[in-house]
Amino acid sequence: MAHSYCDFAAQPDTAIVHRIYHDTAYGFPIHDDNELFGRFILEINQAGLSWTTILNKQENFRAAYAGFAIDAIAHFTDADRERLLQDAGIIRNRLKVDAAIANAQTVLTLQQRFGSFKNWLDHHHPLPKAEWVKLFKKTFRFTGGEITGEFLMSTGYLPGAHSPSCPIYAEVLKCNPPFAG
């Protein structure tokens, strides 16, 4: 039987970063485009690694990626790319670094067309996970089912972030009932 993230985060030996993330961020809507994109960067970088690793490095990612400022990342130069690939505080994977930059450029285009990255997501909501995955694969780099699903679940666009018996579930519902789950 699979255990939920809620069950995992409630265990006494679970790292505090997981409990904080579970209680304050996971499943809650993000209204700021830069923070939304920052979560996307973190989810992309988690691929093949543990979420604990990403949570422990999240402030390093924020610093390395210009506070997650989409416009700044979209205009990163080859020197910025090399700086990121040398930064031991983040994940130094060329495909992931290149995806962050290319995806920031894509989000700038989406912002021009829809007013914001969030508006683009809202425009497509609700979709079943399979349709979101197709849309993300068509729109962004380095996205698949797991990355897309976790990004959307962690930001309230897909259900399943919290089990109904979890006390945080009710908090998520209060924040954004249409995106609950």
C-alpha cells in the first residue's frame, strides 16, 4: 500500500524541510509568476534525485536563478549558463540548466499572450493529468509525466497533494476551492 506525502511528512524522523514544505507550500496556489516559475525550476531539477535534496538547496536555487525572476533568467547569457554549471549549491546538469533558461523564454511569450504564467495555467484548467502532460511536453523543455504532475499538484492544479484526512487539506481548500485537492 502506497503512503501519501501527508503520511511521510507526519513521521517523527522526517526531515523538518519536508514538514515545513508539506504544511506551508505543497498544494497551495501560487499567484506570483516568478514564484510559480521557481517551483517549476525546482520540480525539473528534482528529476532523478530526492525531493529532500531539492528542498535543502531551494535557497541556493533562488540565489543562482536571480530570485526566480523570469525576465532575468530568460536573458541569461552563456556566462550565466557556465556560472550555473559551476555552482555546487544547485544541481549542475546542463539539460536542466538549459531547460530553465529556455522555459523562462517560453513563459515570457505566454505572459505576453495571456498576461501571466498563472493566467496561462488558469486558461487550461481543469485538464486531466494526461492532457496537462501533453500540453507541457509541447510547450516546455524537460517535462514529462512526473515533473508535470508534481508541479501541478504542488501548485493546486491537480488533486492529490493532501489526503482528505490531513489537516492541511482543509487549509488548501480555503485558499483556492476550485483547485482543491
